[in-house]
Amino acid sequence: MTETMPKQSYYPPVTGTANGYDLIGDVHGCAQSLERLLQMLGYQKIGGVYRHPQQRQVIFLGDIIDRGPRIREALHLVRDMVEQGSAQMILGNHEFNAITYSTPSATAGEYLRPHTPANARQITETLEQFAHHPQEWQAFLRWFAELPLFLEIQHPQTRQVFRAVHACWDQQLIDLHRATYGDGHIDWLFINRSAQKGSLEARTKQRLTGGVDLPLPDGQTMVSSDGYVRRAFRTKFWGHTARTYGQLLFQPDPIPEHIAQAEIAPEHRSQMVYYDKSEPPLFIGHYWLKGQPRPLAPNLACLDYSAVKYGRLVAYRMDGEAQLQPDKFVWVYVDP
């Protein structure tokens, strides 16, 4: 497969049909908090499905599963909303990992995502909560494979375009994906190819659902606050002025001070993605933020505020504005 950019490629955004959009960050099985947030946003449960009386629509930014206490309940709530037209959802890295963890590879006895202790640990709570509902779990896996990696929507009233992706908007990879697969959706060919190291599908999946990770130098490792040994750290993809690794860092866990103070190496700078302030508003999850929800830039908001770690489950009420406003963030605290 060639990875050259398609000539004169232009992919118009989808024209929205809702009167407004409520984008919601990583739920991670916090179903009760999700219901409280939806009710705070004005959604009402009608016929067993949450709907908004003014025809607003939720956009879930992925990572509904894993870690939390009510994963199965959260998935049913979200899928019901999507199927009834009161929500859309994009894939998070946890949903994509669940697909590949559960899909056998061409090698006998192997899976597209290896069943290592670390990979098994990530999905443990989800599999435990579906242990007595195997057919339901298989149906959810098939549903995940129908979801898009990203959305680009034009608000029907203001004509302002906005975007949603789980971790990072990489325009070049997105254009290549559209040229190959038609729009933001994936299929089983994409899923199988994503397990091939270095493939376009592997890079697209990693970048859009996992962001830009840079390796710690000299094979160094660090232990994250959730107990995982990591050899890389998450970085800003809008850090245009960053000179050091510390200025580029975008994760709750610090990196060693001598690395934080080091100048960004040219080979790492060449890997960066730059989301300019002139681009349409973009909404992401994934990054485990803390504190008061606010825009990261005039056109960029992260809505993952560590809900499953007793943080906040956060939404942004998007009504077609070109610049994001601090007072349009809405959240509920997640209680122990």
C-alpha cells in the first residue's frame, strides 16, 4: 500500500443534524456518574434511552470500558443512545485494544494483541464483568469495529466545523485513512493490518487513539502512578514552542528531571504533529488531566479528567463557536 498523499484530496466535513453537541470524555465504566452528567446536561430517559428535549446530541470520545465498576451498564447506555440517534461515539484505545485482544491472529494460538500480563491487566475488569454475558461481549466487540476513529462535523446553524478524536489529530494520517477507507470508519482489514508493525494502519491506530509518545533515552523506564512500567511518555501535539522534553510532556506522571531539562532531539522533533491555532476546534480525551477543566488552546479541549480515579467526568457544550469557552465545560465529581 502506498503512503503518498492523495492528490488534491479534500474531504468535506459531515453536516450535523443536531441543534447542539455535548462532547463527553473517558467514562471507563463510571455508569452512575455518566447518568448524573447526562441529567445535568438536560438529557431525559425516555423509553429506556437518554435523549435531549431540544435535539442535542452527545459525542462520546471513547474509552467507555476498562477499570471502572459498571462497564457493562455504561456500554449498554452508550450503545442505546448511539443506535437511537441521540449520541455518536468514536473509538478509544481501550475499545480498539479490546477488539485486537479478542481477535485470533493467523498464527495458531495467538491473538492480534498479545495476551501479555500487562495487556491482560488492562482488560481484566471488563472481561470479569462480562464473564456471565459472553454473547453480549461478542456483540459489543462487533459494534466497536463499526465505530469511527474520528469525526469532523459542520454545525448546522453556524457552519463552524469541529473535530473529535480520542488522542491526536494527525491530518496526514487522517487523509490517508480517508483515501483508503472512505471516511473515519475502520473494517476488519484495517484491524488485522493494525497488528503489523510499521503498517499504515498500525501507525494510524497508535497516533489517533494513543497520541505522540516519545521514548525515554538509553532504554530507561519509569513506573506510572497506575503501576505500569513505561518506556515512553505522552507529549503535546500542539506544543509548537516547546524546547525541552519537560515543556513537551503531557501526562500526570513526571519524567526524570535530567530528561525534562534536555533539549528535544531533532529526530524526536521530526515526529511531532502540530495542531495550529487556525485549525477548527478539536476535542480529545485520553490524557488523565486534573484540576479545573479549561481549554488547552483557543481551539483545543481535552475532556479526560481522570473520572475513574475519583476525578471528574467532563463534558463540553458545543454550539458552533470558533473559540472554546471556559464556562461551557460541565462536570460531575466521581465519588468513591
